[in-house]
Amino acid sequence: RSICRSLRALVKEVMPEAAEFVYHGAVNYSLSESPFDRICYIAPYGRHANLGFSFGARLSDPRGLLMGEDL
């Protein structure tokens, strides 16, 4: 829970205007009210949490900092 609280605080600090909503069991963030415009999400699990980008494989990453897969 503390990890999720910290992640929520981080997202709210970086994107204070973002709408927060639950979608598919995760807390999602969007700059509109549509779940299809979501930017990132926090997915809680028993002993960890994931902070992910909903369409991360499509993000520009010129410095090669992001890791992941296009599922």
C-alpha cells in the first residue's frame, strides 16, 4: 500500500491535471475523461506494484531509457 501511495503522489506531482480512475483493476491516469486516452497506470499486487505506460511501446525514446515489450 505504501508503494502505491508513493506512486500516486508521484503521478499527481508530475501530472496534477490528470483524471484518476480505476480500469481493469488498476489506477489509471488520463488527460481526458476517456479510459482510451490513458497515459499510465499503477497496478497493485500482493507484494509489489507496477507503474506502467499504457501505450509505452509507442513512446519516443531517443536516449533508449525505456525497457519493455509490445504485447
